[in-house]
Amino acid sequence: MPTLWLGNACAEHMVDRVDLFSEEDRRGLLFTMKRLVWLLRDGDALVLPRPVSRDFLQHVARHTGLDLSSIRLVSPDADLLTQDQL
């Protein structure tokens, strides 16, 4: 059975204050969240606060056998996924 993974380890009050995040904070957040890609199995979906690079996805697929065409990644076309975008 497919799994829906939610890549949001921040407390609500942190996400609501995106204006307080520096670019370094955002990069650190993505670094932490993208580790969830290693847990994906065919058919799964993952919601992340920022996009993951295609190169990283291909790297994971080479090592795990993941079929990238079978997964769904959801992330905003913005600096960070906020409550308003959900």
C-alpha cells in the first residue's frame, strides 16, 4: 500500500514565521527533509517544503531501485511551503 510522507519537522509556529528564516535556515530545512526520499517505495507520495533536485532523486533511485515515474513529489514553486499554500 502506498504511503503519504509529510516532510515537515518544524513546529507550526516556525512555519507560520517564514519571514524569520534566512536562506541558510531554508537550506538546512531542505537538507533534513530530503532524507525522507530514501524511505520512498514505488507508489509513494512525499510533500516537502522545497523541491528536491532531479540529480539527488536519480542518485537515490540508483541505490534503492526506486522507480521515479511511480512516485509523486509535492513542493511549492516558492521559497518554502507555507500554511496558505496547503
